[in-house]
Amino acid sequence: MGLFDWVQSGDADAAQRSTAKKIFEQTVAAEGDSREKRALRVRQAVRIRVVMDKVFMSGTKAWAGYEESRMIAIAGGDDVPPSPAATEETCYQTVNTVNGQTMAYVPLEFATQVYELGVRYQKGEVDGMLAVNSCQDIANTLGDLLKLDLYAVQPILPLNFLLEDRGEVDEDVD
């Protein structure tokens, strides 16, 4: 892979992220209740569920890796690395759709809350039920932003994998 290929890949990622954020913002700003707007809102809601699941898992994995790095640093007499935290990158996650993979977006304030829940879950500060309920509160706020109450449904149901036996994130949205 040449340098030019890497630059093109970076540009493609940036374009996908920009598109994902733009679609989220357009969905939130959409007025009215046409069939197309309903489909856009519900599609966005399902994508948000997958993003929330992935961000939560990212928080759990980051804490597990941090614990190891912290112990190694302490044992070696080095400075302890900073605790893991959500970044702008955390807001964007790849989701599987019928048409292939696409990028989906959740604003940083929500991604940070979900990421922190993942960290707290991994640390043992919250159990699965509290994590699910807390994440559901965040999902309800996002649902309100998307005006899902127009349809008397709340299709954003994150962290169901914690309630199921298999314990795996379902990355398919469609």
C-alpha cells in the first residue's frame, strides 16, 4: 500500500464521517411527518443503537487495556498513563446495512456518556441492568431529538446483548 493509497483512504474516512454527521443533523432538524422523514428517523435510530453498543464495548475494552498498561507502568516505575476517555473518533462507528457497511454518528456528549458507562461496567461499578437502564435513558434523549415520539415507538434499545446469553454486539442495522 503506497502513501497515496493511505491518503485516499483517510480522505474516504473523513468523507464518510462528514456524511454520517450531516445525516444525523439533518434528521434531527427535519420537520414534518412524511413517510420519507419517518423512514429517515427510524433508520437513524437503528444505526444509533449499534453505535451506542459499539461505544459501550469500546469503553469496556479501553479500561481492560488501561488496567494492564497501568500495572506495567507502576511495576516499571513509570508514570501512569491517563485514564481512557471518549474522543471525537468515538462518535463514529461502522455499521452493517443491507447495502454494505456505512458510517453512523452520535454526538460526542452522548458518546462520552455511553463510553463512561462501558468503563464503569468494566470496573465493576455498575452491573448489567444498571448499564442497560442508564444507556436507555441516553437513548431516550436521542429518540426525543429524532422526534420518535411522533410514532409512539422508541426503537433505540441499546445494550440488549447484556441481557441475552450470547453477550455479543449485533452490528447489523437492517
